[in-house]
Amino acid sequence: MPQPPASGPTDLVVFGGTGDLAMRKLLPSLHLLDRDGRLDPGTRVVAVSRDGLTAADLRDKAAAAIRGHHEVNDPDVLRRFLDRLAHVTVDVGGDPRGWNDLADALTPGRDRVFHLAVPPMLSGAICRGLRDAGLAVPGSRVVLEKPLGRDLASAREVNAEVAEVFPEADTYRIDHYLGKETVQNLLVLRFANVILEPLWNSRWIDHVQITAAESVGVGGRRGYYDTSGAMRDMVQNHLLQLLCLTAMEPPSSYDRDSVRDEKLKVLQALTPLTGDRVHEDTVRGQYGPGSVGGEEVVGYLDEAGGPATGDTETFVALRAEVANWRWAGVPFYLRTGKRMEQARSEIVVRFREVPHTIFPGADGLPGPGHLVIRLQPDEGIHLTMTAKEPGPGAPRLRPVPLKLSFADTFDTRSPEAYERLLADVLAGDPTLFVRRDEVEAAWRWVDPVIAAWTDHHTSPEIYPAGSAGPAGAHRLIGRNGRTWYEQEQTR
């Protein structure tokens, strides 16, 4: 069934509008929204950059990016979308005439969204420029991309600069993982199915694994990665957000603050990783040369772009604990890495073993069940249980999956994360965006880990590209007889 437009006519201004993020994600997602009737006919997209492009140049570049992202079946829809695009040249902190040109490109009285697809250190200058040019009118919204700072102090600085112009209610911090269909289904799975709630606690759950693995390397982003690393790039935002959604208490309602209030409580309940615990409960890794998908690839230090450093982690595994009544004693194992053997993102909830088996003579023993929430690829939910194989004689027990594949179950295209999040921005719904206090609470937990690595000169452990990561990650989870989920599947 067609959905109505996400909002009325809006001027969406994208700073960094000709850059990599705009071309890879933002413009293709907006085209898909337009194709599905989710953009008001009056909505316009104004790309802001220093490139000095004409409108025709921008449209040619956008058309190529869109066709490279997804199939274009209706040229008329693409033409309609491209007609929405305009380009304005603004040199932030430079020639002030660019701000006047931007003012001329906007429609008085129309809703305004300013999407800052730029490095965070430019956020303050852009917001001040919008204010001084009289463009940040009441009700305007600003969208911030990660990374929001590189530690608590810089995150506070960025937040404070933005808050001088835009109130918190109009500030949208994107974490694109929160726009994934499976992540949203995690909330539905937990809070719309009474069968799981009695089991969702330390009495019945042994541990939780959260994995975000990539088979690609850093490529030309090594210059950025040398100042970031996997801890800042992935753990501080994506993985901690997934942990929050898994561990949070039921919110009173699904609205702009109730969900985020409960996520904040989880971040505040995380047991600090300091001192010896950093050495015991974290693992850093960096990929070396290896083979991915049958192709020989170079190691991190030989990737193009930026100066070489041996201290940057491309892999992190850690053990976290949520110190509250629901989760006391349940470890959360977080893991992310580049150049892994396969690309996948998933949450694995492992239940405890049965307290007593009545099948002592069975071929195979009843094992603990798993709930696997797969974010990508093959989005879906799998519940692994023990079942009896057909046949006479003593029972033969084996684990079997009950599978929900979104692609097979729902006769509709699953929207991409940025589609959902951009539609929510246009509609003025911040529920799936990260609040300022969440960002700062996450940095407050992450900063001591990074500081301890630095103080103790903890070098990353080298792992071959195309592998399951450094051996230290297996020792980390194996201390208590546990294994990573994919290891169990291959035993």
C-alpha cells in the first residue's frame, strides 16, 4: 500500500552535498523515497559544497550515483527527483556571499532541514553561519553524522556549539544502524511478544554476543582511520546502541523520549572498564595481509591513504556488563572488525542450558538455545531449539532453527537505513536518533579504555585478513567455556 509523504514541502539542505556520503547514501535514499511517493511534490534538495558546480553538473553526478546504487526502472521518476536538486557554493568561514546565495535558494515559510554530511569539526561553524545569515529559523532541524567528536571533551564541544543555534529537540544525530529494519524489529520482538519477556533476564540468558564484521578493509579511508580506529568508529556508537536496544527496560511508550530514556539508563549502568579490567576484558587487533573471497589483499599498513601507524586497531572485542537487576552476571560480548572472513552484523542471545536432562541415553544432548537477530546480510530472526530426529530407538537430538526471513515472509522491499531515517527527519520524529546525553554517556564509558591502551602502549594483535580475527578474541570469550556463535556452527 502506498504511503503518504513523510512531511509537507521541505527545503533539505545537505552540507557536503557532493561528497562521498551524499552520493553513496543520501541522494540514492532520497530518490527511493521519491519513487515510493514519500517526498512531497514541493520538497527540494539543496546541495552545498565548495565545488562551484552548476545545477546541471550536480544532476549529472547525482544520476550516476543513483544508477550505481540501485536499478532505475522509471526514468521519469529519476528526472522528477533530479529536478528537485540545486547546488549552492558556500565556503564555510570564508567568503560570506555564499550564505546570501543559500538564502536566495531557500523558500520563505517552508520547513528547513540542514543535514551536515561533513566532518564534525565544521558543525559549529556551519551552525553559526546559518544563524548569522538568518537561515536557522524557528522549527528548523539539523542532522549530525558520526563520528560526533573523538572523545568526551570534543563531543561536548561539538554539542555545545550546535546547541547555541539549534535546541536539542531539533537536533538529530544519525546512527544508521538504528534505521535498519531488523534493529527496529528487535523492539517489536521484545515488546510485542509476551512469550520472550519472562526469559529476557539473567535467570534464563547465559550471555549475549553482538557482532559487526566487515570483509572490506579501510581502503582510501586509512587517513581517517588512523585518527579513529574501530573503538571510536564502531563500538562507541553502533555496537553500544545495539547493546542498549537489547538490554533496555520496556519504555512506557514508543515516542521521542521514552525509548531514549531507557537506552540512556543502560549506558549509565555499564560497569566501567578501567585498570586491569581493560587488559583482561578487551582485545585490539589489526589486519595483516591475507585472502578474502579468494583474493589476496594487503594488510592495514599497506593500504593507500594517510601516514602509516602500527597502533591503530581495525578490530575490537570486549566483555561488557550491565550492572542492574535484570542483567547482573550476564556478559555482553561486543566484537567488530574489518577484513574478516565474512561480512555480517548480528545479535546472538544464548539461553542457559536446561537444569536437568531426562534424555541421558540420547544420541546428543539438549543444548542451549540461541536467538539470532541478523541485521545483515539476509535480514531475519532465527531461534535455535533442540528437536528429535525422526526414527525409532533412542532419541537422536539435534539443534534445529526456526527461521523468519524478512525477504521470504514480507512481500515488500525492505527500505535501507537512510531511507527510514531521512523520512523520520522530514516528519520531525527523533525517536530513532541519538540524544546528546546518550552520546556523552557512551564516550564516558569508552574514553577510559582508549586511555588505558595508550598509557600501557597496548599494540594491536595482528590477524590475517579473511580470518575470524585475532586469537585474543577467542581467548576472551573462551575463559568461561564460551565460544563465538560461528564457531559453534562449524563444530
